[in-house]
Amino acid sequence: MTAPLDTPRTSGDAGHATLACFGITLFAGATLLFCVEPMVAKMLTPLLGGAPAVWITCMLFFQAGLLLAYAYAHASTAWLGPRLGAALHLVVLALPLLSLPVRIDHDEVAMLARGAVPVVRLLLVLGAVVGLPFFVVGTTSPLLQQWFSRTGHEHQDDPYFLYGASNLGSMVGLAAYPAIIEPWLGLADQARLWKWAYVGLAVLVAGCAAITFAQGRSRDAEPAPAPVVDAERVTWLRRARWVLAAFVPSSFLLGVTTYITTDVAGIPLFWVLPLAIYLASFILVFARRPPLSQRFVVRVLPFGLTATVMLVVVQASTPILLIVAVHLGTLFFASMACHGELARDRPRTTHLTEFYFWVSVGGVVGGIANGLVAPYVFDRIVEYPLAMVLAALVGRAAPVGQVLTRRDGLFALAMGALTFALVFLGKSLHLDPAGPVTALLYAPPLLLTYSQLELPRRFALGLAGTLVAGTLYTPITGATIHAERNFFGVVRVVRDPSGAFVQIVDGNTVHGRQRTDPLHKDDPAGYYTRIGPLGQVFAELHARRSADAPGSRVAVIGLGAGGMASYADRADTWTYYEINPAVVRVATDPRFFTFLRDAFPDPSRLSIVLGDARLRLADAPDASYDLLVVDAFSSDAIPAHLLTREALALYRRKLAPRGLLVVHISNRYLNLAPVLANLATDAGLTGYLRRDDATTDAAAATLGWSASHWALLVPKDDAAPVVAGDARWERFPVRARPPWTDDFSDLIRAYKWH
């Protein structure tokens, strides 16, 4: 690529200083950008819940913010030129100082949070809280690269390598937040630190603008060079290729994030890793000397896609580290391949800001497809397999708009038919859906598909045929009899393979089950067995009744299948708090579950309050409940905002003087016992823990019992004799670490690394 103008080149110390100033500024801007994203998401979590869709919607907002920033960068440089554009930007830089530090108006946000459409309300909140500062910082990368192309530096012809500095800053900010910032600073301190860091960034940008002004004056003093005609054409077909090459990895990123945090492991850490990999691909492909050749990446990508399709169709979730590594590895090579196409086709500097604008359009379209369209069109996570098929096409540079041949279609049908036949064979042999033998059934069609590497369209269609036919296999948790999806996730009602239970499932986590045997259908199953920890808690509750108050007032955060209602007596009044309307529809539909109908023949004794528990529980009168059970999960993870000092204070206000607080902390990936111990110590409460390993009993499987882990918190002067006299309940250890608050939490320390 050649420069549009024959400008004098700076080198030596002056050139190094110019490069250092621009590189450091780009790095700092990107770091600030990707520190403010998790900071704001954490500020909003206590008000808007912790479903994976919250992060996906935040990603959509930030992608849209970058699109506006890139549009501004393109328009200001195209219409005003670099010098006037730089002068305008210095004014724009000062605007966020009027609203910083970033802060939340809880009353205003709480009002918005009661709206009917979660995506819209979250986008409105994000715009009000962080819209302007994010927009201004987002303009840094395209603007400074355009300014750099006018500095006369020896590398001004190809400033795209500075994109690497920007994305390196993004990765540093993304990694530093959970590893360094979150464990050591509260949100108020984080907001103040970010404000002063923004002031520093503004100074750096002003320095880059000064260099741009200086270079502009030096060129004004020189004879005008002969005009050079820019012969490069940017056609609409080329723009469409840029959008498509940016759309596919964006959709792939959000698809794999949703899939992993829903169907593999609901760990917030896994929201960050895919984004870091996505950003790393930009760094590598836009480097002056990319460490991986496009030829190598394109060769490895089909292998990763084939392996990932295998994992998706067999619904593999263990061993978790290996499974996640395969999914993220495929994301890496898909992003490298698609972004490599962008890097290979990048235009000259005269079209730099326009190029970034169309790349941002592709990212936003991916965010809209995954965040706005998919949850309301599909009843399961279909967008992820679709992204894999598109990556097989776009990542391998399949010609856009080329007509499919008859042989391509026949090959896809043949792979689908072969997969269907093998799936039917597996069902006939009653093979374990997630077992290794079942995985081998998919080997023939996938190997045949892999043999078509030289024909990207045929390879992609072969994967599509296998994926479609593979969905016919019964899921691990059982045959689906009802499924629906919304902002909060995918809710499925399944009949387990034995036919003895109906279960409500989120991802691969069972949130409740009911026996189909009419004689035992109202027996509590799953985590709520009468001989388990919860059964003892209700025994304690019933022992505290008095003649004056024969009924108990019970509140439960998290509805599930409604199985806990098996403990309700006729004189009790129960209130469920549930954020997901799909769960309410399923639990109250007697075609699926009858716990609520059978437990409350008098419907006036049951209330189901829809909305985030912390918001809606605050509306209840103080001292309203004799028992409060926190049983809320998003896939396998408890939303962190339900385990903070502020949440505990709210629970205690709503409990009667001798009320019992119970927290369900069963979890595959997070050790929440120390978190509860810290909270109990801070609040001056006595805490007990009991782990019930029901699944070690051979009879437990036939009865539908599940292993569980529960915590009971009572005032220090409350003996709780039913629990305290049982050796299976352990006292909380005295903890010295600070408790989680709405301002501070540390998920990394709670993760079960062993």
C-alpha cells in the first residue's frame, strides 16, 4: 500500500517519540474501554439480575457504542480533515468530564428495571449511565490511526499495526479487572480511578493532536506535492465482504459465550475468556508480521469446527476444562480466519475510518442477531451452530454470492441422512447420549465432511446436515416435551430417560423434578428431600409454631418446578419471587408440574411475585416471613448480588425476630461456603452448613434425590435445636476476609480451581 501524499517522513528520535505517543494513547484508551464495561455491568447487577443474557446485552450496547464512535471518526475526518477534526475532538473530549465519575441513580434504574422488555430497559440504563464516556473513548482507535497517517512517520502508510496496540490494551483491561481491580477496589473507588485515568487519556490525546497540528503546519510551509490519484475502489460488494467477515466472529463470540455459560458451566469468568480470545485475533492478524499465516489458520479451522460439532451434538460437558478449551480454540481459529480476511483486504489509509466503520457494522449486526433476534426466534441456542457453519464459509474465503451446485445440496442431505440413521441406531441400542460410543456414531459423517476441505461450501453444508440430524437425539437430561427461550435463558421441560420423572432444566442443570408415579408425585424430590437438609429446616420451622399462629409465612427466592411447596401446610402462606416469566408459566401448568396446584387448594395462600428478588422483596413489609429460602440459580451459578452484605441486610429486615434464613449453595464450580461464612461473621449471625450426598445412595436415583449443599443462618442467641443437635450440620468457621458487598466481590477466589 502506498501513501496518498508524498509527505516527508520522520525517523530517529522524533519518529520514535511520535510512535510512542500514539501507541501509548491507543493502549490507554482501549484499556479504559474494557475496564468500564465490567465495572458498569457489576454496578447494574444488583438491579437487573445476573443471567448470561445481561452480558450479551451489554456487549450489544458496547458494540453499538463503538459503531457510533467509528461513524463520528469517519465523518469528522472526511468532512473536516485531520486538523479541524482534531480541534473538534478536543472539545468533545471535555464533555464526559461533566458526568464523571460513573455513578448509578438507584431510584431511576429501579424504575426502569420494572419495565416489560429486559433488553430495552438494560440498553436504556447503559445509555444513561455510561453512554457518553464510552462513546468518546471509543473514538480513540480510528481517529488516532487516521491522524497517525498524516504525521509523516515512516510507517504512516500502514497504521493498521497500531490496531494491535489498541487490542492489546483491550485485553489488559479485560484481564486486569477480575484479577486486580475487582478484588482490591470497591465500585466507588473504581469509578474515581477511572475518572482520573480518563483525564490522563485526554492529555495523551491532546498530545497526539498537537503532533498532528505540528505536522500539518510543516506541510503547509512546504511546496505542494503533485496530487496523487487514489485508484483504489471501495465497492459495495467489498463493503459487504467486510461486514460479513466482521459479523461471523462477532456472532461466534456471543454464541459460544451463551452456549458455554448455559449448557456447559454458568461461570461468569467464561464471559470474559471468549472476548479476550476474540480481541487477541485482532492483535495477531493486524500485526506487521502476523505470527500465524492465513494458510495455516484456514487449514486448522475445519478440524476445530468438526471437533466442536461433535461436542455440541453429544452435549458434552465433562471434563469441563477440555470441553471449554475445544470451544474456545475453535473460536480463536474462526476469529483468526475471518479477521485475517479483513486484514488481507484492508484499504489504503484514505479509507481507514470507513473500513473500521463497516467492520463495526458487522460487529453490531452480530450482536443484534444474537442478543435481540435469537432469544425471541429460537427456543434453543441455534445461533451458535449457525455461526459455525458461516465460519466454515467465510473463514475459508468462500466466494460471496456464488450459487450452490446440485452436488453440494445432495452432499448435505446425504450427511444428514447418514447421521439420522446412526442416531436411530444409537436409540435402538439405548446408548448413553453423552457416552463415548455415541460420540463414535457421529464419526462417519463428520469424517466424510472433513474430506471436503477443498470445497468450503460443501464442507459447511455437511456440517449443517450433521448438526440438524444430531438434534434428533434425546438430550442427556431426557426427551424435551416443552421448550421456550427469553432474555433469561432457555427453559426446557423434559421426561428423564427412565420415564419416572419430569424435570425443569436450564442448560444441563436440573432445577426441579416431579415423580410421574401418582402415589408419590407430591413427594419432594431433587434437592428438597424430607431426609435432607431442607427437610430438617422445615422441621425446625414447624417446631417454632405457637397456638396463636398455627401457620407459617414462607418466602422463596427462585421457583423452579415448585417442588419446595410439598412442605406447605394448609394454614401456611407462601410467596415465591421469580425473575423468569417462562419458569412461572411452566411451574403453574398442571400438564408439566402439579406441586403448586396440589399444595395450595386455596390459591389465596400462594403469591408469585415476578421480577428480580432484591427489588421486589424490598416492597414487602418488614418482619413479614418466618422462613426465607434463597434458591435462585442462573444455570449452575447463584447470582452474586443475592449473596452480598446489602442482600443479607434486606433478608434480615423481612424476617420475623426468630425467622430462619436458608441459602441453597449447591454448585459445581464455586465454593460459596466461605462467602456465607464471611457474611455471617460480618452480620453477627450463627451459621450452619450441611452437605447431603444423596447420589451416593443406590436408592437415591430411583427416588429422584440429588446431592445438595445448604446453609442456615440464625441470630447468635438462637439455638435452632433441630439443627444444632445434628452432627451433620457444621458451624460456620469464623472468617477474617471482608464480605461480598454490592461494591465488592471476588468470584475468582470462590472458584473451585482444584
